[in-house]
Amino acid sequence: MGFFLFFFLSLLSLASSASRVDQKTFIVRVQNEAKPSVFTTHKHWYESSLSSVLSPSTPIQLLHVYDSVFHGFSAKLSPTEALKLQTLPHFIAVIPEQVRHLQTTRSPLFLGLKTTDSAGLLKESDFGSDLVIGVIDTGIWPERQSFNDRNLGPINSKWKGQCVTTNDFGSNSCNKKLIGARYFCSGYEASNGKMNETSEFRSPRDSDGHGTHTASIAAGRYVFPASTLGYAKGVAAGMAPKARLAAYKVCWDAGCYDSDILAAFDSAVADGVDVISLSVGGAVVPYYLDAIAIGAYGAAEKGIFVSASAGNGGPGGLTVTNVAPWVATIGAGTIDRDFPADVKLGNGKVVTGAGVYNGRGLSPGRMYPLVYAGSGGGDGYSSSLCLEGSLDPDFVKGKIVLCDRGINSRAAKGEVVKKAGGVGMILANGVFDGEGLVVDCHVLPATAVGASNADEIRQYIDSASKSKSSATATILFKGTRLGVRPAPVVASFSARGPNPETPEILKPDVIAPGLNILAAWPDKVGPAGIPSDNRRTEFNILSGTSMACPHVSGLAALLKAAHPDWSPAAIKSALMTTAYTVDNRGETMVDESNGNTSTVLDFGSGHVHPTKAMNPGLVYDITPMDYVNFLCNSNYTINNIQVITRRNADCSGAKRAGHVGNLNYPSFSAVFQQYGKHTMSTHFIRQVTNVGDPNSVYKVTVRPPSGTLVTVEPKQLVFRRVGQKLNFLVRVEATAVKLAPGSTNMKSGSIVWSDGKRNVTSPIVVTMQQPL
């Protein structure tokens, strides 16, 4: 379905053979204020327009009507009908729907947010009070203590949202903390039929857990004691503990549908949110075909900060999603806490792993028979992955089973082992997973091991088999370990650059805590997240860029509360230019997947540093017209641009902006095609706004990427007043390098402006590409 967005490009060829059976959901963009006067409402006009392309026997059904971030509607159409609709006057674009998926307590302390500070981001922003964070996700479990409204003041009169009540989501579900809750399922049901209300709630209530978790990361209240199954004990708190929350449920059992996501953006903007947090993603497509990019632009233009997860497709390159420059794209890092659960082998070796479990465990001191699931006969591939029904109970009963990652969920593998009679599980990373360890609340004693340790365990099992002896093992659960070094580390799963849509805009923007994060969890979902898990816990540990994104959403709310006049671009600039790239050992952050030094394609500008972001000195601001120029220089048509911006674009000024990379972004990315040239050059024009002290002088330090010459003019910026804007020019010259056809070479450096108190740091990336 993700590739279906490209389907429209071949609509003409498909239309002739299409029938009503081929119906899909389309999002239809209509000119602003184009409604003919004979119609009383836009909805009336849209229905009349639809009737002109549908057969007389087909009922007219609008799924959603959009008005705030987008002008138009969504409806189920065949390709033939979609093609006809686009020929009507005032109809600009017909966009096929994409299905998105979720990208799934110590972190405030790790980020330097301390309640005891007499001055700092929490204090200066009054903990985010009065700011509203809209969370577009799987809904919320409102009864959790993380969402209590003790000692919160009245709701700001600017709030126009509502709490949609149903049988299972009563009028008392909302309060002065959770001030809004809505749900959107028309797109989901148009594609999947009526939802099964025995497994899902037709309401804002969360039947998955993901939305409750992300909402409490962004703005959960202080809750003590907090833990899951006895692990990660302490105080749980979100980034902006006094910010208000509004939940917009768009994700259901079969995924998150673009038409519903766009409806949530539309409502959130009309309701009056200040920040939108979105931990879902899908295939990267041009911005004018991307409902998230379109919705986020409409929000950003109204002054709303949009934070989105970068995706969990790492550690491979070109995996980053949600890459529009008006979105803050958030990757995931580790914090200085882990949950060691080592594997002791019968040969005396101890192999490191990670896991949490507090049920009936393995007997202390006892060694258990150890087997590799893939060597148990039958279909070796299915059994190696511990897929449902693949394990022979005679082979695994009473044993610890080594299962490979892939296909089904990690927790589901544990359930398969348990049902077949296994007493424990070792979850083995594959080569692509590398050494990154994600913990889950398994339904049996289980631990995760990295790819190299998994190989060592397999070799031990093989050697024991060859020597006609039995392989044995046990799992040693060691609880919660704090002060882990190195930290942060770029999480193995965190999606990486370069940006597949616009390589001249570096993505992800920053990373934030996203591995093994403790946050609130619903009542009716077990911590393993599988139906057979009947355990109940108020908090759960999850990992993903889904968890990193709401950290930044909460921080953005704190920054907006402390600096009400800052634009979304200014807030993002403050987070990016103050981010750090060294870990708690004082060395460049490493990549969890392989232990090597990570790069800007992994972490963007670096790991967020909230207290420094409070006072960045200078910011790179961006206006809506700057984005229009960016889209013009991306060779988008006037029509394409109008789909995104809801206005008639004038691209005549874009030539002055020069090229795509001249968007006033806080990072620099130069891409050179080596067409037999020995030297290549480009330039960047940037403008910085002084948000620090009057009468300040910033001097530049350039660390050029190796093999390049980078010059900055002028070399110092003299500001007389706060709010003053000054420009500078960056020239980049690069010498060709020897590359195989179709390959690339990436080098990075930095440009730092400093007034002696603050460093305003921007990464600069130079990519050499050898054409095929």
C-alpha cells in the first residue's frame, strides 16, 4: 500500500481496465475558496462534484472534509473516477492514500532537566504549563496517574478542542491535564470494513499502548514510585510535566491511514494545539504526495511545532522517513541505563545480553538444555524464527531455545517457545540488527543478544553436538544498571540518512532517548503487547524512534513556553545548534549496531541538550516564503506547491535563493556529481537572528570536511540588538575522489559561531557521487 502513492503516476493506463472493485481511498485537493455560490457548504459542493463522476447507483460518501491544514476531502474512488475528478474545475490534485505504521523514566534526568534547579528550562517555562501538545497516535488511557490534573490551573481560553465521549470514554475521561480527545477511523474502515469492537475501542481509548506511552513521555506528570515488573524503579515524568495534552487517535489494528492522519492534523490546528507529536511513518514520497508533510506544513505555517519519528529502519542508509524540512525529524539514542541479562553457557563462558522478567524464573544455579530452534527438523527457516506453530514440542520442552529475530514480533517468539514447552528464550540479533539490544517484557525468562554473541552461542551448540554432549545454559537477570558508559549511543534501529527525497537537507535533525524507555501503559494490555499476556502494569518499557519523538515534542513545548515569540523553525534551530555529539566518555558517539564511531547521517546535528537550547544565542529562522522558494528550487510545479502550501506560488524569487540547499536550515549539505570534473564548488547563504545578548560579537570557526575547502564571509558577526538579523556566505570547494560508478563518498565537518559564552554549531556534509 505504501507504493500505492506512486500508482497515480500510471493512472491513465490503469483507468481503462479499472472497475469499482479497484476502489481505494484518495485525498482530493481543491482550490481555496473555490466553492460556487449555489452551494451552501463545501461539503455540499464536494458531494455534488463526486456525483458527477460516480455511476448513478453508487452512494456518495465523503470520509473526511478538510479545512485547516488542507482544503479538500477524502473519498473512496476507482482510478477511473479519480482521473475524472481531477479534470473538474478547481480540483488541483488527487492523492492516493498511504498506510503508515507505528515506529515503535530516567530520561529527564539524563537530559539535564532537574526539578530542583532554581533556574533552567523547567523553571523558566513553568514546566510547560498552558502549552498544548497534540499526540497523533493510538489514543490514550486517561485513568493513568501520568495524566492527573492535580494543582493545574484553568485551561487557556484559546483552547477550542473537545473531549469526544463514548460508552468506554466517559465525560470524566478528560480533565485539566488531558483537555482534548478525538478519534478518526473513516479511512481505516473504508479500507478494512467495520472495525472489530471486541478487540478495538471505537473511541479515543488506547487498545494498543503506544499512544499512552508516547503521550506520557511528552507531558506525563511526576509519578512515584514507577517501574515495570520491578525494573527501572524511580520517578516517572514527561518532558513537560505541566503541559496540557490532546489525544488524536488515528492508528488501528491494520495501521494508520493517511486520510485519518490528515483529519487529525486538521482538527489539532483548529483546536489550538502548540505542538504536534507524531510517532508514525511510511514510505518516503514527494512532499506533495505525502499527507504527513502536507498536514505538517499547514501546522507549521500556523506556528505549531511538528515533531515526527525518523523511523526504525536502521542501521542501513537512506532509511530515514518524515523528511520534510518543516518537520523536526527525530532519531533514537540510548540513555545511561540498561537491563543486563547474561547467558551463562555450559562451557563456562558468559555472554552479555539484556532482558527484563519477574515471573516464575529459572532455578538459581541450575543449567538447562540449550537448543537452536532452527535445527529442530521440519521447516528450518520458520523454526529458526520461532514462528507460530513452527516448533516441535518434543524438541524444545524443558529447554532454553535460541530464536532468530525477524518476521514476527520479539514478544510473539517468546509466546511460541512457551506454548511449545520451552523454559526460556535467547533472542538472537541477525547481521543487519548488529549489536543493538532491545528489551521486552517477555512471557517467559528471555534475553536478547547481539549478532556476534549469537554466533558464539550457535558455535557452542554445534561443537557440543559434534562431541556428542549436550549444550546447556542459564540466563542471569541482573536488574537495572545505571551510569552505563558509553551513553548516549545511536540506537541500532534508528533510521539513517542521507535524506532520500532532498539530499541537500540533512536528516535526521537530532536524536533523543529512544531505547528501553519507561512510560505509562494501559490497563487492558499486557506489557508484552500480545493477547495471551494477562499481566498488568502501570508502566512499560518500549524502544523506537516513536519514543524519541515525544521527548523532543515535550522539549519544544518547554522552549515555546519560555520563548512565546519563537517560530517552529527557531525552536528547531535552538535544539539543533546546541546538540552535542560526544558521549559520557568525552568521545564521539558510537553506533550501537557495530561499535564504530557514528556520523552525522546517524545523528544529524547530535543529541538534544535542553538546557543549552534554552539560550542558543543565534537561531536560523525560516518563513513560509522560504519554504515556497525551497519547493520551487526542488523543481516542483506550481500545482505541486499549491497542494502543500494552499496558496498560488510565485517562483520568480526562488532564483535569488539559488538552489535547494539555500533554505535557511541550521545544517549544511552539499551534493556534488562527479561528471569528470576535477574540482567542484557551491555556496550557501544563511541568515541568523540574535536571540542572545545585545552588543555581541560572534566569531566563526570552520572545521572543513576532509578534502574540501570551506570559507565563511564575514568571519565575524557584530550584533547591536536582540532580534537583529545578519547574513553570511559559505563557499565549499571539493576535489574529485576516485569512486566506482554509482557509489558515493561522504565527509563531514562543522561551522561554529561563538560569542565566547555560546557555541552555535552546524554540521556541514559534503557528498561526492559518481554517476552510473
